Amino acid sequence: MVNIFQNRNLLILTAVSIGCLLISIVSSQKFQRTRNDLNEERYSRMVAEEKLEQMKAKVRLLESNGQKAQAEVDQLNLLLQRNEGAIANLKLELEKTERLNQVFQEQLKNALVPQK
């Protein structure tokens, strides 16, 4: 009878051991899948952060280029305003010169016309 109990205990102990072994195998597989998912998530985040840093660098470069372009546009506008001012001054001088020319032509005609 002791052998029967020992065999039964041995069978129960074997069944419990096999059950524990199966539970540990399933848990290990689940843990491995979870760890793989976590590693994939970490990799995805690293790639995203890298791309973000590259985009930030591009944005800084574009902003710098934009500021340089704006400075050049401002300089060109200033030069254009100066040129417009110079053109306006030249137009005034041309008008004065034309008026003086007309006055001189009239004086020349008057001088050449015999006086009676």
C-alpha cells in the first residue's frame, strides 16, 4: 500500500512538475515576445528621434538661409530706394536744364534778331 501511495504521490508530483514546466515555458515565451516588442519600440523611437534631429538641423539651416536672403532683400530694397532717389534728382536736374536751355534759346533768338 505504501508503494501505491508513493506511486500516486510520484504521479501527482510528476503532473505538478510538468504543469509548472509548461507554465514556465509559456511564461518564458510570453516574456520573450514582450521583450522583442519592447526592443522594436525602442528601435522605432531611436529612429524617430534621429529623424527629428535631422529635421531640426534642416530647419535651422533653412531658417539661417531665410535670414540671409531677407538681409539681402533688405539691402537690395535700400539700394533701390537710393537709386529711385537718385533718379528723381536726375529728373529734376534734367527739367531745370531743359528750362535753362529754353531760356538760353530765347535769349539767343532775341540776340540774333535785329532790333529795330
